[in-house]
Amino acid sequence: MPLNDIIPAKYRKPVYVAYALVGVALGAIATAYGPDNVPEWHAVTTNVVLYIGGAFGLTAAANTIVTKHVGDTDSAEEIDPDDTEDEPLHDDTDDGYEALAAAEIDETPPAEDYQPRH
């Protein structure tokens, strides 16, 4: 059962961002104290955060889906990343690049009340 079925990405993403911010904060605190004055609580917290980081990395790697799109953007097949060296990700016909580029263009007109936000 993939993690996407247990915890949706919209809930996992904030956890990953919070984890990253905690790591940056711990690094800033260590820098502020200097190499010889880091408090004990900081060393313990840093070790726990590093330990959890391994679990986050393995979870992310286990739930990464590798797909390739050729021509039709509605179909994708799951592939093994080790097999991609032998298979080109494009069509070798003369119009392969043009067909791929045309498939990526969305020509749907915007809604009448659309206001771009820059």
C-alpha cells in the first residue's frame, strides 16, 4: 500500500517543509553558539532530527513514481529508473518533437472573469 493511500501529499508536504525549517533553525542556533558552546539540548535535538531525516528520505524514495510521457499526454507508463538509459524519451520520427510540443500547449480560452496574478 503506497503512502499516498494512507497520508495524502497535501498533508505530507507541510510536514516536510516544517522538518526542513527545523533543520535550518538548528543549524542557525549552532552557528550562533559557536562550535564549542552548543548546549546539550541542541545536540540531542539535532541527533533526533537527523535520525528522523533518514525515515523521511526513505519514505520519499519509496513513494516516488517514475513515469515517461511520449506523444499522448493522457497516457503514462510506470518504468524502472534503471531502464531509462536504453530508451529515448522522444519519438525519433521527423515530427516527433513537434507533436510532443503541440501536445503540451493548452489552448483553452480563459474564463471571462479571469484576472492574472503576477
